[in-house]
Amino acid sequence: MFDPVIAPSGTLLGLLQRGRGDGTLHALTAPRAEALAALNHCVLRDPRHDWQVENRSLYYARLYLDLNGELDEVEAHLFGAEDVLDSDESRTGLALAVLGHLASYGRRDALELLRRYAAHGSNWAWALDELALRDDDAGLRALAAPVLARFPADPEGEAELAAAVRDAFEPRPWRLWAEDPRESVATRVRAAHEAGSFDRWQRQMRPTGPRPGWSVSAVFEWAQQGLERGAALHVPAARCLTAVAGPDDRAEIVRAAKDGSDGARCTALRYLADGGDPDALDLIEGAVATGSTVVVDAAVDAFERMRSLAAVDRARGWARRPDPLGAAAGRVLACRGGVRDRDLVLTALREAVRGEGPDAPTLWTLVDGTGRLGIACAAPVLRHVYRETASSHLRGRAARALAATDPSFATGFAVECLWDCEETTREIAARHAETGDARVVERLRRLAADPAEEAEVQTAVRSRIGPEETAV
């Protein structure tokens, strides 16, 4: 899937793509046709950089409800010719998840679309999972025949059916079908259940990788072979060294960390860092200076895992380096530094935003550290990250940091965060938003009464308003 093109943060489309609370608030005051066009654009062209972890479906579903939006464009997207040509679940997953939430809110048209797509669409398994949570038994039983018809009644088809049953995220439909009164349905599904269980057992009995009794050199060789195949195995290899290596093997491991093959060097650095070896920090510094990109990345990662006071002290000396080790040092101080490190963390935060923009991966740790250390003068940078990042998770971290550093948060961003796409961000808002704003009180009541809202959010809401205010 190609990276999405994100519109500017000051536009309605850009706000909705980011999942910001202001997106909903602006959409509700914009012309309805314009708001629905922007909403459909987001749902049909998933704007998330990491669609597997970022939330948007409930956010968009709620906006469809508020706008009383039709689902014609969603239907055309699901059942168009492209559904046959492009079966990647990321093309239709967001639309199906939105339909699932709409169905849970009682939208019959959304439920019917999910049923049709489960019967005829390419990404039928996702639709079936949505229905497993929302449809009644009769609706699910009616899908048994069209779903099973996807699998030919030959050995290859039965193997594919067994894999589908084994890998199903929601087992409810398959359990219903295993008890179906139609013998042709029940027999196939029960056989698929048994075959899937047997296959899982066989895979567990065929473990790969190092065995007890391996030598240190054999572990290094295994890590290098994995690297040559394109598989980074230095992390599990380092764990193997913990079981294999003894005190007499330290010299060999240190030599590998200095000038071994890339696989051996990565493994040795990780092992020595995790074990708190006194030479680990010097070896990491040397690896960053002389190693390949793979070795540098492994060295930096190993350093960031270290918890010792020596590692934090070394980070203070490395923090101003203009290289990956300097960036890692800033993150180490953000996680484990003290008040004396505020200036270094603030500098790292500013340099990251200036050099890499508001979506830089390093910002996740730096933003958290800024809030942890209570760096009040970082608020302007945090506000910029909040507004501009395309990552709803990073925006939530910025909101948490602002709650700890910015006195204006309660009357500013916290208000719009009540409409945010991420439940953790809504929870922060529920704990901090100023209730003197009438919009805040009304939104808190609505979240408290919404059965689709996360329990943590509702707990935060009820800590702010009395039981009598949650009634609807």
C-alpha cells in the first residue's frame, strides 16, 4: 500500500485524515455535502501510515451518524471491479470497520452491506469478523453456504478452508456452522477445525533455530545466515548466547563485537549490552564509527535498552553528537534522565522537529520524555507536533505531554481531544478538559452514555461528572 497523501492540517480534509477532534467539530459546521465528501475520501482512501495500530473507524462512524451520511460511495468502493483486482485487505479494511461500528449503532444499511460483502467480496474474512461481533445467529447462519462455496471440495480447497478456520480472528461464525443442521455444512467445518488444530500441533513440533549444545560460533553463524537471507536474527541469537555462553567465551564475543561479521557483531553487541558488560558502551561507540548500517542500527538499539547509570552518564556526553548515537542518547535521557537533562532533551526535541519534521519516529520517545521531565518551555514545539503530525498516536503522546507542561491545555487542545480518534487521547481530555465550556459537559455526557466508548474513557468521564449528569 502506498503512503497516503495527507492534506494540510488547516483544511477540513487534513483534520479528518489526522483523526483530530477539530475535524469533527469543523465538519459539523461545514456545508453537509463538503463534509461528507471529505469523510468519504478518508474512509475510501485510508489515511493512516500504520493502519494496523492507528484508530479511525469509530471516529468516522460517529461522524457518519452525526451527518446522517449515506453509504452509496462506500458500497461502490466495496463492490467495484477493483475489489477483484486488488484483494489487499488494507484497501477495504477501514470501510468494513466503519460499517461494523455503524451496524452496532443500529444502521441497518451498514449491516446489510457487511452481509453482502462477506458473501461476495474479496476481503470477506474481515467482514465476517465484523459481523461476528454484531450480527444475530440467523444472519451468520445464512452466510455459511456462500462462504464455504469459496473453497472447492478438493484437497487443496479443504486445506485452504482449514487455514481460514484456524486463522479466524473471531471464531463465533465457525462454531455456529460446526453445529449447523445441514450436514454438508457442519461436516466440512468440523473437519476443517480438526485439520487446523492438527496443523498447529505439527508446527509446534517442528521448531527451527538453535538447539541446546550449540557453540558460540554456531550461534554467530546462524545469525549471519539469517542476515544473508534478509532476516534479522541477532535478537533471538543474543538470547541463545545467554544459554550457550560461559565466562570463558567472553573474549570471543568481544572480538565478534569489534570486527566480526555483521550478524555476529549485531548479536554480540546486543548480548553484551543486555548483560551490562563493562566494555559494552565502548564497543557500541566503536560499532557506530566503523560498522555497516545494519550494525549501527543494532548498536544504537542495544544502547537504548541499557538501564545502568553508566549508560545514562555516557548519554549525557553523546547527546550533542550529530549522528544516530547522538539521537539515541537524547532518547535515553528522555526515558531515564533527570531534571539536569532537561536542556539536552529539549534540544533533541527541537533538532528532531527541525531536521526530520513532525512525523519523525524519534519524536515518540522525546515527546514522552518532555512530559515526564515537565519541560514547560517545550510547549510551543509540542503544540506544533500536535497540530502537524499525521500519526494519531504521536498526537496523543503530544497531548499527554502538553497536559503536563502547558497551563492552557485544559481550555485549549483538551477540548477538541474529546472528539479525537484515539481512545487514549479522549481519556486524557476527559481528565483535563475545562468543564466551564458547555461543549465539554455535553460531550462528556455523550461519551458516558455511548456503549461503543472504551471503558477507560468512560471511567475518566465519570470521575469528572456526577451520576445524575450521565443520564440521557
